[in-house]
Amino acid sequence: MLVLGWFWTRRPTARPGLPENPRKTPEKPTPDAAKIHDTARHKESSAPSTTLPASASSSGTDAAPAGLSAAKSPFAFPLDVLDASNRAFLHISSSHEIDWANDAARAIFSLSLLPVKAESVLPEYAAVSESVSIEVLKDPDRFDGIYRFTRTPDAHGSGFWLEAEEIANVSAYLENSREIRISTDPGGPHRPPLTVGTYDELRFEMWRMFSQDPPENRNGIFQLLSLLGPGIGVSRTSFYELQPDQSLICQIEWCASDMKPSVGLVLPPFIVKPFLTDNFYICTPQSVLQALPGIVQPLAKPIVWGIYHTYSLELVIACPIKLENDFEGALMLSLCKGHPDVGRFMRLAPDLKALLEDARQLIGHTVYRLRIEEGRKRALDALRESENKYRNIFESLHDVYYRTDLGGRIMMISPSCRRVFGYAPEELIGRNLMQDFYVDRERRLEFLEKLDSQGRVMEFETRMRTKEGREIWVSTNANYFVEENNAIGGIEGILRDITERKNLEDQLIRAERMAAVGTLAGGVAHEFNNINLAILGYAELGLMRKGLDEETEHYLQVIRKSALRAKNITSNLLTFAGSTMGKVTFANVATVLDDTLQMIRHELANSGIAVEKDYEEVPDCLMDTSQIGQVFLNMIINAQHALIDRPERRISLRIRQENDFVCVSISDTGCGIPPEHIKRIFSPFFTTKGEHAQGDTPMARVKGTGLGLSVSHSIVLNHRGVIEVSSRLNEGTTFTVKLPASQVRLANDSAPAQTVLAPPMKLRVLVLDDEQDLRELLAAYLQKQGHAVDHTDSGQTALEMLRRQHYDVALVDLQMPMMNGQEFIAQALALPERLRPRVVVISGQNPVNLTEQEKVAAILFKPFRLSEIAQVISDAVFKPAGKTP
């Protein structure tokens, strides 16, 4: 309806220099015009228009204007008969004023006082005043009523008469109007021209087509072209659409069956531009070329003639289409060569102009509307694509996006909340984020205070509670969001799970703390080694005496054994501190495992845990027994923790040989390890105990540092072995330690103290150590061996002693006051060769830089047995320099 309404109200007006208005037709006074019009258009009238009620009253009407009388009425009726008619009649003066109207006209147009300007009352008056018969909309913006006017000239030249009829039900009017009788297939390129009355029928058909069923696509334009072509009697009707470069492209076309289609034909801009006006153009090749500037005519001539020849064209009627000051394209009507009625189209009749005017405006408006619809669809598609894009982004967020109202109730939350909090989004809608999920009330209040004072919060870290009751660390960025009415709608923000980062930060702090402890442990172990060496040395020195009673010998043996035990503890401490790798020896894993089990047997018994053994005979392995014992201890303790609250509590120990490896398996019937944790159990500080346990499980009641398995893994790798683990939830776990096997076995530290051996020769020995007890111990022992011994606690004094006389061996402690051991060694080795001694380092730490540079003859780690010092001195003197044992 709106399409027809827009088109119907746009009537052309006369322009200077342009053809006359297409609505204007020659005036043909017809006394019986009303009757003819009524008979042709209105079947609903029950009586001819000339048959008016004889008893009709003329009361209430103004007096007839001067010069009007019953004798002068063009309808051969007196004015009082017209006045009483139920049909509306008006008289328009030569000054275009309504100076007379009957009651029916007064009611239709709400007339009270006359005369009144006609253009202020009658819609589209300019077109009405020049047309014999015309229909116009009551309201240009609405399609709810039509006025139909029939114009009759005044016989005396004092104006004209109008018969007016109001059509309220437009749809019914169009439905009941006479159908146009034309063939959709003209049967050839020629068709007899239609009468003037048929052009009106074509207009009605166009109106019906576009008012009852507005086209949803450009197929509607094709239907219109298919109506116009055979209806007017032309060979081809085409719609050319204007392109951004001002060229025209044939987009839609109807043509006779024997005509060559021209869809896709492009008319260049330099040919099109001169014809983009409001006029109609009768185009032949000559007239087209004459309208072009002379400079482009040579270029345009072969194109124009080629088009006319290729498509057998004789004449083209071009109707440019313009909407809102912009050209949309052109309606083209073409006549082929040999058309019998070309001459009739060389000048367009007014009714044909009116028809083409309506057609081009209807096509233009259709294109405009469809373009708007296409733009709307593109906008909807873009909006839909944008919505899908941002929905995908929203749904794939790793962090949690949320919106709450000012009270904290969740209005929107991203699906990632399922991963972070364990809730589905629909479970959280309506929940209070601040009250239900914040662990610390103080942090919640601090968050709200910052938000109120600053308008936003950045990188705010706090703890929240998940669906399982687990506490996690989150970092949030939040701000107020504003609604369309500029009112604050609530809070929106992003939550990021930083629990892993917090754990890593804790691990880093622990690592730094452990590094500090390691440094401290190294210093403590050095001092303790000095003390332990004195205890061990004097105990062994006492055992070397002859004639000891049994009780005294037992006491000294206990002291020696305890000192050796303390030596192992100190060695472990130094290994932990990174000062040494410990002492490596050949040992049997069964002995190490039993010794470890003995340490924890009491705790296992109190926990109700049964221990099963399955040992096979296996060869020894090269190992640091204290370190491997620590590995076994960590695994047994983990098994003990896994058996808390278990119905069956059993630990199985199995030793066997597989190829070149000795395998030790420690199995339990505990809770098992989740599959997702298997790959992480050897990571430093990873633990599922204590605060890191999930929910209220037994593992939450024990403490763990996350270092046990990590240290164990490093120890086994240093021994060129591997650790394997297999586990099933609620069934148990098995750890298997594999160490390289060997058939060689060395004497262990538990061998009894050796008696004094007779030295092969007498040596002069210099002892440099800041511990007086150690100096005196070494001096006493070496003197018993037959050596000459001098000792001092000053590096400078020792250098002076070396310069005065030759010493075969110098026993040097590295950690010395004033001048340390390394400085002394450097200056001692710089002496002349005749004064240069063999240097043996005695230290509680591993001097890696010295061994790499081969500056010393041997290194002896504190605490050591006295028999070891004798052997080291002998090797230092009688073996090549720089070879350490």
C-alpha cells in the first residue's frame, strides 16, 4: 500500500523547456462525462448520473455565482438538481477558487464558506486541474482513500466543473475493477497499439500488482516489464541499474520471443551521463550521438551503432529513474527494426507519458525499497555475524566474565564459570557473588570500597569458594556499567583463576627459604664436621691403644659408631645444601630398605599397617646409601598416608632383578593417585596433602611440602636409575625404583679401626687448620705413624714455615680465618720446587674448583677415619701429583 501511496501522489509538474505534463490531455467537453465515467467505473451506482432525484432540496447551499444558471449548466440540468444530487459537484472559477459546491461536495471536502482556494482543499490540484479524469490519494502518506475527479470545461469559459467521488475501500475497488485483457506473449515482435483507455487499464493493473502484493525481490520488476512490453506494443522492456562509475547495466528484461536478450549489457558512463535528467528521450543512433559532446562522439559511434545493430533496434524510449535527487537507473522500451508502428512512438502521447511516468517511479521506488531491504538484511546478517562472533568469544573465554546488579546478584556469567567454580551458568544466575563466594569478608568490603572510590578495580586478588567447597585464588578487574538511560546498572568484570600462580609464588618463597636453609646448613655442617672429626679421631686413637679393658673398648666402639652415624647425617645435610653429592659405595638394596623400614616400623605398627616382604637375591648397586634410604623412606611415608581410613592397610616390599637393573617395588592398598596428577607428582612443591587436598579427604589431615618425590626423583636420576609409578583410584599405588646392578663390593664404613701400620718411610707433615683439637689429633696420630709433624692455625705462619724448610705433605683446611685455604694453596704451589709440598685438602665441603684444576694431590672429606689419612698421605707422596683418590 505504501508503494502505491508514494507513487500515486508524485504527479509531474510543468517545467520550463520540458514536454508538457504527462497527465494533461486535450480538453474534450463532454456533456455526458459523468454518465460515461459512472458507467465505466462504478457498477455500484443504481441509477445513471443524469437521473437525479427530482425532490432534492438545494437548501443550505450558497447562491450560484454570477453567470451560473440552470440554462448554463453543462449537464443540461438546473443547479438545484445538481445541488440535490448525492454525487459531489464543484465549480472552479478561472481564478482557481471553488465558488460553488453542492451538499455532497461540502460533506466530502468539509466546505463551509465559499469561495475558497481550490489548491487548499483538493489534493494534487495541479494535476486535477489539467486532467480529464484522474484518481489521487486523499493523504499522500497513507493509502486509505482515493478521490476520483472528472473534469468538464465550463461552456462559457469561466472555469470548469468537477465531479468528485470518494473511494474509501481501495482494495475492494481494485479487486472489482475491470481486468485488463492482454496476452502475456505477444506472439512476435509486433503488437497493435493500445487505445488511450488501455493505458489507464495498465496503470490500474500496475497499482493492483504492487499494492496487493508488494514485490519481495526484483522479480516484481520483471512482472511489471512483462506487463508493459506486450501491453504497450514494444519489442523489449528493460531495467538498467546505475553503477557507482555512472555506467548502466541491464539487470532485468522482458523481450519478444524472437529477440536477442540483452541482460548484462553495459552502457559506458560517457554515453549515459548526458541522459541523466528527468526527461523522456526518443533515442535513435543519430540522436544519441548528437546529444554527446563532440570529443567523445568518435569513441561512442561504434559502440552505439554496434548495440543497435546487435540487438536489431530501431528506436529506444529512455525513461531515467530518479529518487530523492539520486538517479537509480533507467526504464528502456525498445522497438525492433521493421516495427509497423515506429512512427507512433516518435512522439509520446500524454497518456503514454503518464503511464511511463508511473512505471518508472514505481520501478525506482521498488528498487529503492528493495535496496533498503537488502541493506537491512545485510545489516541483520552483519549483526547476526557479530553476535555469533562475540557469542563465540564469550563462550570460549578462559576467564570468567560476569555482570551483577548493584546488590551483587549475578545477572550474566560466561560458561567458563563451570571450569573455574564447578557451576553451570544457569545455576549462578540470581546468586549473590559477593556474599556466596567471597571467603574473606574483609577483602569483599575492601573490593566494594575501591570500586566506590575509584569507579573501577584492577588486579584485585582474593579467595573464593567453588562448588566443591575448595578455596581458589582469583584476580578480578571490575567496573560499573551504565545502561541506556545513563543510570548505573551494576558491576561487570573479569575473574581469573590464579591459584596455580599463587602456588608457584609459594613454591618460589619456599625455594628461597630452602636456599637460605641450605646455606646455613652448609656452614653448620662444616662446624659440626670439625667437632665430629675430633670425636671420631680420638675414639679411634683410643682404640689403637693396647691393653684396653673390655668395658673401655666397648665405650670407645659406641663413640666411634655414633660418630660414623653423625657423619652420615652431616653428609645428608650437605647433600641437601648442595655442597656435596655424598659418599658413593657398593651396597645391597635389601640392607638399605630394611634399615629404612626399621626407622619407621613403630609408626607403621601403631597405624595398623601390615608389611609384606618378597626379596630375591640381587647383586649390589653403586649408591649413596643414605640418599637411596631417603628415597625408600619418602615412598613408605607416602604409602602410610595413602592408607589412612582404608579398610585394608598393607604395604608390600618386593626386590627382584630385571636384566641389568635391581628393582625395588613399594606397593600399598591405599586411595590411589588421580590420573591427572600422575604426570605432576615429581614436580617440586606439588602435593595433594594438607591445604592442597580436595575436599574433606583423609589427605587433608596430613602435611606435605611437595619436595619428597621431587628430591627422590633427582636422587634416583643421579644414580643413573629410574622411578616408575602405577596407580588405580581406590585400589592402590606402586612405586618402582630401578638401579644399575653390579657384582663388585667394597668394604663399608663399619669395618673395625685398623691398628697402626708401619710407615714405609719417615715424612715431614705440615697441618694447617683453625681447630686446635683437630691439629692435635692429626699430630698425635701421624707421630704414632712415625712422621714428623708441625701444625699451625695461620696461613701466613705456614708459608713462613714452608720457606724455612721442606715439607713432604701439607694437610690444609679450606675454611680458615685471615688467609683461607685456597689462598694458601695458591702461594704454596708458587714456591720453588724444592720447597713445594704435596697438598692434601681436608674439608667439610667439596672444593670443585680445586679438583677441576688439579692443584692438589688429594681431598679428604671431614669427618674421616684415621686409617684414611695415613693412606691419603702415602698416595700423595708416592703417586704422581694431581691424582686424587
